[in-house]
Amino acid sequence: MIGGATCLAPSQYEWNVSTAVDVGCGTGVATIQIAAIFPTAKVYGLDLSPVPQGVQAMAPPNVAWVEGNVLDVELTHPADGIVSREIFKPENLDYIFGRMLFLGINDWTRYFSTTYHSLRSGGIIEHQDLDWKFYRVGTQDCLSDQWEWHHAVLAGAEQAGLSTRAGSDAALTMKAAGFQILDVQTYEFSFVPSSQNPNSQNMGRYVQAKLMPQYPELLRRMLGARGITGAELERLTAECLRDISSEEGIHQKYTVTIARKP
């Protein structure tokens, strides 16, 4: 999707990295890859849930796994615990990486303020995330504007305080926090492989195999919060699975934003 790389900043910029964090590390695979890029740095993998034991066993010695929430960090009154006292303390970090946080962050202003204060001067943050709309391959034609289930999901996201433009709006929010924007690149996050976009092949197959089976649970959470259950939930879920597989190359916008603390 982004040239086979997990992160772009290390290949585009040169700066000293002694401490880094992968926010919302999930399975921990990206954390291990970042630790390999910066073998002399202390690299934290932070998530609300524990990283699978099998992945933890593969991690090099410069990785530390931490359970916690970056949004719990109080800049003026740091709480006890590793997240506030060790990771996100003022001017501690050199590199902050986060991707696919759109379902976990409900206060982007707070998130980027916390990350800004935790970076050293010259430190870099790399943010990778999705917008929620779906498009036709190679075009700006928005398909999801016509989908009933999608309108319901957007309403559920708004009710939960989630941004539906976590990718494309990031640069503006980061700039407001004080960051200097270095680079913004947008990619197609393909749900179905397309011959028109060779880069969509691997991503489309991955989404069909790994992410599509998770969509019924995602809709149950998002729509259930709005009181949609039972037969109505089943109908909208079926329409969702049909629509997001309806044509080759259907995709969401995936934006990579790289910024530096002056």
C-alpha cells in the first residue's frame, strides 16, 4: 500500500532516535519493525490490549510492551505509571508512530497536543489513518454517499466522538498543535484487488481475508450504540458486505502525515 514499508519517515529523513513509541501497536508487528530500523533506540509498543505472546517472544531486546491509553496522559499533573512518567513525559521522545487509530481516538486535539509536548525538538511524528468514505478506483467518485448502512455508521461515529476524516484532517490538527508539516501522501486502501491499480492487489487480498470478517462486529458496535439491533442490524450488515465488495478497486483514502516538532 505504501511501497511495502511500514513507515515512511525513517527512509525520508535523518535524525537521531533514542526513544520511540508505536501508539496503538495492535499485534506489535510494526513495533518490531521500527525497533529493527532503530536498533539502538528504546521502542515502546503501546496498546489498550496485550500484544500476543508469540509476537512478544519475537521482539528484540530494545522493545518494551506497555498497556495503556495515550489519552489518559495529563501534561500538567502526570499520573503514576509508565505511560505518563516514562513514555509521554515532556520532551522525551524522538519518534512517534501511529496508524489506524480512527476507532480508538475520540479527541484528536488532545492526542496531538500530548504527542507534541512529549517530543524533543526535532523529533518526528508519523500518522497514518483512514477516512471513512469509499471511492471508485482511480477517481474521486464517492460510492458510499448512496449507502444507507454507511450513513448509519457515520452517525454512530459522530455519536461516539470519532472523526470520519482521521487521515485527511490530521495535518490541520497537527499544525494547530504546533507541528511543522513535512509531508502528506494519500494512498488507496483497497477492499477489492483491481487490475487498474497494481498496488491494490496485495492490499485487496489482505482486506478480503483479514478485515472483512471483522466488519459484522464493527457494525454491531457502531450501529448497536444507536439502538439498531436484530433484523435491521442483519439487513444493514448484509448490505455493507455487499457494497464494499461490489466492484474492483473500491477503496478508502489512506493518508500518511509526517511532521516535526520545531
